[in-house]
Amino acid sequence: MLSPQLLVLFGSQTGTAQDVSERLGREARRRQLCCRVQALDSYPVVNLINEPLVIFVCATTGQGDPPDNMKGFWKFIFRRNLPSTSLCQMDFAVLGLGDSSYAKFNFVAKKLHRRLLQLGGSALLPVCLGDDQHELGPDATIDPWLRDLWEKVLGPHAVPLDLGVTAPAVPWPSRFTLQLLQEAPRKCSEELSVAGTDPQGPPSELQPFLAPMVTNQRVTGPSHFQDVRLIEFDISGSGISFAAGDVVLIQPENAASRVQQFCQLLDLDPDQHFMLQPQEPGVPCPERLPQPCSVRRLVSQYLDISSVPRRSFFELLACLSPHELEREKLLELSSARGQEELCEYCTRPRRTILEVLCDFPHTASAVPPAYLFDLIPPIRPRAFSIASSLLAHPERLQILVAVVQYRTRLKEPRRGLCSSWLASLDPGQGPVQVPLWVRSGGLKFPETRDTPVILVGPGTGVAPFRAAIQERVARGQIGNVLFFGCRQRDQDFYWEAEWKELQERGCLTLITAFSREQEQKVYVQHRIREQGPLVWELLERRGAHFYLAGNAKYMPAGVSDALTSIFQEEGGLSSPEAAAYLARLQRTLRFQTETWA
């Protein structure tokens, strides 16, 4: 590897930005570029003045906030006393990851791009705005942007002519060497690496709390199309505390049957132990894996074999394939002209890594174990809104989980890794422990006693609002209005008895929409329009805060339209004034959303 020195810095909340950054690192090394990949808060930010070439990859969370692992960097880079020539020697590019269903789509990436220009940096490209809502995901924007990036980088920072890009059929070096051990280790390092006893500080991704599962109860009717669970954990002795709006992160595992199938396919002994060694300086071993580690632990708890593979997976798999026909097909799927076919084969039907390997058995059996870390991303923790308050349920944490299962044209139904794993756990059959930790969420609720809240939570979107209502009732906060929507009163009306009891006590105003109980479908946005005078009174005259949580597809736009109609009809505003009123509510955090695809 020769110069130029490329630095990739990422701010990641769920792991996607880290995945993209590691992909950038691989592509850079293919082009003979020295490349370091680091989290923004682990990089000494004062050294930026010496960096000639930096790619920033950053997600936007919550209401336009930076991820947790770039908050220190964010605070520093926006210091007012930084000279406007601080970064005049730096060429940079910013790749953003966001969700266009949120008002502040890719806010962090856009704001960072502007700030780097203010500090004298030279932008190689316009900011890349990756969008989770696109059918092909963020890659739809990232792939063409990266092609332009490498053209720019290899122009002013040319590599020697005799180097160039590694040929597509030649595998790039693996990040790690993997040494198989002849004997199993005497000490069970795997048990020692799992936190939960004597933790240093609050639980975290590297040191989760092994929470005993207390109950795992289906809360939808037997004839309902979806299995939704109310799951409760015992967090006593964990040091975990949380407030309404916070989220719990859970580290799931692959099913034992999938682990066995994967090991058979790749001719791996699940009981074999191994040691890892990085190939390059500055590349750490995965912190979640013990050393030594068993193949079973690696496959069950680390490799995301149930994820849908990216284009780079097919590219590397083609390089490793000894089978001519399989290699040709893999090269075709990884080529620029093969992207529509790749989408049809993999992305649309949500075919998993394990299923792809089954389709290419000769290649799968030839994959060197060391390359598993380059081929397959790690299992990322899944975030769930906390659905309970410590004021109502001390030392307990509850979540509402919709078990993800749907059909594509593939024979086998698609299943969500974490929700299916959680649903399979039965504390009635013996002790069950789940690795988890808590982080601040995107929703922040007013602390003053007389500030009302309007909460719109159809379906499982009601989960964070249950925590908020429990917390507010316990503190004597008044003015709690909940719009709840579901299909049918007797099938998926979550916490019906609890809401009605609070209503009888005068602690809650409940407005419901049961979409399938009449010929014309009725949703929460219809009920909001019906309650226009109440909504306007609360927002305009009593300073209420408005919250929305749930599916990102149609509901948020429908609710926004309902509100702007209310502002016009009840407040006498013109259409532009109503839009400006809504924007002002968002800007001042009196309108907050938490939606998901």
C-alpha cells in the first residue's frame, strides 16, 4: 500500500454507517490506497489539520441529532473560535445516512458538510444523501457516489501507474488471519467475556447486562395476522436507569438450526476454537469476540448470516470461488450492469446470506475461514422503544415487539432475526437471559406539570407513549391526550384496560381509530381532523407538545396533512402560514417523531 493516506471517520448509531465505512476501507485498499477507518469520537480531532484526505460517514438520529459516537467531535467542530483556515489543506467528502420520512432528513451530514467548508476544507463531491426509504436502501445513492469519489480521489491523488485497481477476480487480503487451535482452551474465555456481573459503569454494547426475561406474552388475538409480544425483563442490580422516550438495545442470536446449516455448508466444526490476528496495524480485533473463540460462538452470536447481502459480498465471493460457473454468475451479480438482476435475485425477495451460500455450494465450501469477517457483517443490536416507566414498574423494563414475518416470492417466509429470536424464548421452560443495554431516545417530553402532550401512536407505535403516560401520571402531570389506532378492538387494542382505567381517573383523554370495524377505513389522522378544535386549543393556547410514533410509510404524511388542515380551519391561517406553523413546531421540538420502515 502506498500513499495517499485516506482517513474514513464514521458516526454510527445502529451500525450501518460503520458497515459503509468498512466497505470504503476495503474499496480503498483495492485501489492501493492506505486507509484508516475509525469512529469519530475515537479519533483525536485536533489531528484533522494534518489530514490531506478524509471521508466522513455519518448517520442522523432522532430529531436531527448526531450519533452517540460522534457527539464529542460534533461539539468540537462547531466551536466558534476555530479559525476559518483550520482545514484549508484537507480534501473531504461527506456521506450521509438517513430516513426521508423524518423532517430532518440527513441533517447531520448536510450540517457537517457546510461546517467543513466554513473551516476551509475543499469538498471533493456534493454530500451523499443515503435514504433508508429507497427500495434499494442507501446503496441506491451510495454506489454511484462512490464511483465519482474514486475518480476524484485518484485524480489529484494519483497512484503510480503500475499499481491501479486490483483485478476483480483477485481477492483483496483478509483483515485478519485466523489460526485454528488443535485443542479447546482450558479456561472458558467465552463466559468471561460476557458482562453482567460486576460491570464497570452502566451496561453498554461491549458490556451488556444479561437481563432475566420475566414474561413473554402474546397480546394480539389468536386470529390476528401478527404475533405481537409484551416482554418484561428484570433489571434489578444492573445499574440501568431510563426515562420515557429512551430505547433498549438487544443483541440477538442466530437460530441453532441456521448455525448448523451454515457450518455444514462451509465445512466448519462448530466446536473448533480459533485465534484472530489483524493483518494491518491499527485494525483491532472485534471487541465482542473472546480470544480464543469457538466457531459456534462466532456463527451464532457474531456473523449476520440472516442479513441480505450487499453487492460487495458477491464481489468478494466471486474472487474466492474455485468453480467456473458459480464464479461467472457471482461476477455478473457484482458488476454494474448486473444490478437489476441482483435486485431481482436478492434485494426484492430479501434473500439472506445463508440462502445465497446454499445457491453457490462449491464456492461456499471453499471460503477460507479468515474471510468470513470480510464477507459477512456482524449482527447489529436492535433498538426497541421502552414501553414502561420505572415509576410504575420499578426494576422492570418492558417492550412491545411485533414479530416480523412476511412472504416474498421465496418459499420460506422472511423472519426478523431479533423479533423471532425473542419470541422463541420461553421463561416458563427455565431461566432465559437476554443481553441488553439502554440509550437515550429521540423523544423528549416536557417536565413542567401543566404542559399538555398530544400523543399519536397507532399499532406498536404506542409503546413509548405508554412509558410517557405512566411517568406523567406518577408525577401528577396533566393534559395527556392519546390517539391510538389499530385494526380491531378485540384483536390488537394494546393496553385497553390500562387506558380505560386512566381515563376513568381523569388522567387521560383517549381517542381511538379501529380501521377495520367499518366499511370505510378510519385511521388516526381522521380522528385528529375530527378533534381539530381540541388539537388547536392545546397547541396554540396551552403550549402542548405533539408526538408521533409508528410506521413511516403513509401515516406521518397523513398526520401532517391533518394538522395543517386544522391550522387553516381552526386558526384561520393560509396554506403557507400553516406550513410555517408546523415547521416552527418541529424546529422548537414541540413536534417530535419516531418512525420506522
